[in-house]
Amino acid sequence: MNTLHPNIRVKVKKLIVLAEKELGIRLQVTSAFRSWKEQAQLYNQGRSSPGQIVTHAKAGESYHNYGLAFDVVEIRSGRPIWKNPNWQKK
């Protein structure tokens, strides 16, 4: 989380507190700033390297490359819920 732009970092902290306080959902940041090399590796996943496609953003096209994006996972009973059906709700 410390790799996020300072303005975003403050908002992310507020979001995490609000989610727990208002919704009873504990969130943990799993990814924030990514180098262009890291983003390129993720973009290549499922294309030129093994695995499932996880992003459609090439290096330089992701807000992660500028510290302006973050990913979270819900924590329940001390464990991350990676395949969380709640993320599909609208």
C-alpha cells in the first residue's frame, strides 16, 4: 500500500475502514504499484506465457504503473477469499 500515490493511499485506507465498519467486510490490498516489467509479465500471462489472462492492460496502460490503482481481497476467518462470488454482484 505504501507504493500508492499519497492521495490514493489516503482514500484506500478510508475505503478499507468503511468496508469493515459499514459492511463487515475485511479487505486487504494485494497489489498496488507495478513496474512496467511486472505489468508486461501479467499481460503476457495467458498469451505468450502459461496461465489465464488476468489483465487487458499492457505496460504503461495500467493505472498500477503510476501508483493510482490497487487490488484487494476479502479476508474471512483470517484467510483470503480469492474466488469471491461477491465480486460478481452488481
